[in-house]
Amino acid sequence: MRALFVLPLLLGALAPALTAQDKSPVYIGGSAAMPFSPAVKVGNILYLSGQLGTDSTGKLAPGGIEGETRQALTNIKKLLEANGSSMDRVVKCLVMLADIGEWARMNTVYVTFFPNHRPARSAFGATGLALGGRLEIECIATVP
């Protein structure tokens, strides 16, 4: 009998999440030159494509792993803010490193971009990152 009372409460609590999942994706930005969208919004979730440490001219930032990490996270911050989110709303990041041995040096810069919270994160070593980059970072964030 108690289960009959709990089920409607549970379904009521899940309704907002189920509604958010039903929303169609919104593909943000992109160009004919790139085979992907920089960001896709589904409900209140913003999925960012991987960001390299490139400046506005498309060149890799100087300074090795530290410079590229700073630039990639600056690019992420700008993309989040342009879409109504922020670094404080990032819930998950994935870091791909050309050399996993540079993880500690990348991490010293990475943590400065998340002073209020630490999102969930995965990192792995990869070969052949685009443009010969040292890293690529992708994130998932919420949008209010």
C-alpha cells in the first residue's frame, strides 16, 4: 500500500528531468569548414566540443602545455558565457593529452579555472591531436 503513495511522489520528482530530456537539440555555431558544432544544447544541458589551446587566429598558444591549457579553458569560458552558462556550472570535463606525462603541469593551470568547485573529470593520453596540440578539453555544463 505504501508503494502506491511513493510512486506518484517519485514520478512527480522526475517530471522536470524527463521534460528536459524530451527537448530537441539546438546546434550552436559551426561553419561549413568544420564537421561539428562548437556546442549543442539539450534542455538545460550544454555539451561543448573539444577545445584546443588556439587563439583567435587559429594558432596554438605559446608556452607549451601550460599556455595551451590556459587558452583552451579561456576558449571554453567564452563559449559557456556566450550560451548563458559559466565555469561554475561545468559538471564534467574530459582532457585529452598528447603526453600523459604533462598531466601535472596541465593540472596546475586547470585548477585555477575552477576555484569554487571541481567538476567530474577524466583524462587520458592520446596521439595525433588536431593541429599538433598538446591537449584538447571538452566540457558539459548546465544552463540556468
